[in-house]
Amino acid sequence: MPTDSVVHQLAIRVGNKLRDERLTLATAESCTGGMVATAITDISGSSGWFERGFVTYSNQAKHEMIGVPADMLERHGAVSEPVAHAMAEGALRNSRAQVSLAITGIAGPGGGSKEKPVGMVVFAWSNRLHTEVETLVFKGDREQIRVQAAAHSLRGLLTLLDEKER
């Protein structure tokens, strides 16, 4: 399926910003299943600013590939701010990138609970000095939630990069 045009346009903006600042990005995606990495690698020349992407869908992958502590996953669950924070920092630790983004959530249609409803997505962005975390709840079907999450992750990265300049 082609990348959503909003996500594609945001990926272009992110790429321009990263290229201008001579930075590279690593991604750690769960519920988006590599959608952000796809949007990025759809752009010619993205190898100049995209270092690598981790699709860590299972808890085991989060633990083995990017070092999210198993006890943290057990204590908080995969869809939590501590795990998103650890995912973003783990993506940096396991790459040569200077900035990262992480996404973990419940895209549905099943898997939700009262405490963690379908559409709940947790984001984290890191620049090796600071990690920002945010939780949102999106409405829509599985695909709509995933697209909204991918777009929001790229907007958050643009914000992180803009703050770096101040």
C-alpha cells in the first residue's frame, strides 16, 4: 500500500531538516510495523540521513533488538511511557544515529482495555541528551490509527529538531 500523502510530506520535511543539520535518524516501531521507515525510504537519497529502523513488534524483539528490559515490559506493558522511552534510547544505543523516534500502541481492532484503549499510542523522541515521551489516543480503524501515529511521530521529530536550534 502506498504511504499516506501526509506521512510522505512529513518524511520529506524531516529528511530536509536532518540533511541540513547533518544528523541521522533511527526508528523503533511497534504498532506502525515499519510505516515510518517505509515513508522515509520512499524518498530518494534518504540513505544520507536514515541510519536504520527497528520493527520490534513483540516484547521479545523489543528486549533482544533494542534492549528494553524484560522486567519493564512485564511491569508496565509494551504500550507504556517507560517502554517507549526505553525504545527510543535503545534505538540510539544500537545505531550510529544522533536522533530517534519510537512508537508503541494498540491499533486494534482488538487488544484494548479500559486502561489502554484501542487507539492508544505512546511516542518517544530522543537526541542522546534528552528523551521526550507523549501518549495520545487516536480514533478510527486500524489503518487510520497507524497512519495518524506515523504522522504524529514525524511531527514530534520536527519539534525535537526545532528545539535543538534554540
